[in-house]
Amino acid sequence: MKDRRLVLSDLKILTRLRLADDLRCSPGALAKAAWLTPGSVTNRLGHLEGLGYVRRLPAETDRRGVIVELTKEGRAAWDVLVGTHGRDEAEVASVLSARDLHRLNDLLRVLITGFARD
């Protein structure tokens, strides 16, 4: 039986592909997006390919290279994962009042801009 579990780097890879205009990306760009080494991204792509979420195709410009494409199944899986995550976040935030949500957004903005300066 196939291990169908996904790890965070898998979601980062699927997200990078989903946000690409043509749903394709080089393994190097995927490694960078997921903060993985080339060997690790190859391993994760093998797992995702085994699940039917991605396929590796020969690169058009370099016969030694490959390009990774998000499949229809991969796109559907990403849509479910992101939708589920969004509902989970909404449930967590539902315990906060409108005032508390506003304060939380302000604090998160401070954190994000603080990291952006570094």
C-alpha cells in the first residue's frame, strides 16, 4: 500500500506548481521553494509522482533536464488541502472577537514587516 501522507515540503512543491502560470516548474526552482537539496527534492518528487500528483517530462531546451508538471489529480489534491487548511484557520480564529482579530492582524503585520527588513 502506498504511503499517501504528505509532508510540508510536499505542500510547498505543490503550491509552487499550482501558482505557476503553466503549472510547470524546474526541479531546481521547486527545491528552492521548498528549501530542499536537489537530492531531497528528487525524493519528494518521486513520492508525489507515485501518488499521481506530478509528472516529470523531458525539458524542451535541454535533453538532460526535466520539467515537473502538476497533474489534474495534483491540482485537485492541492485545492482540497488548501480549502481544508483555510477552514481550520477560520475555526481557530472564530474564538476571537472582531477587535481581537484586528489586534492580531496588526501584530502579525509587525512580525512580517520586521522579518522583511532583515
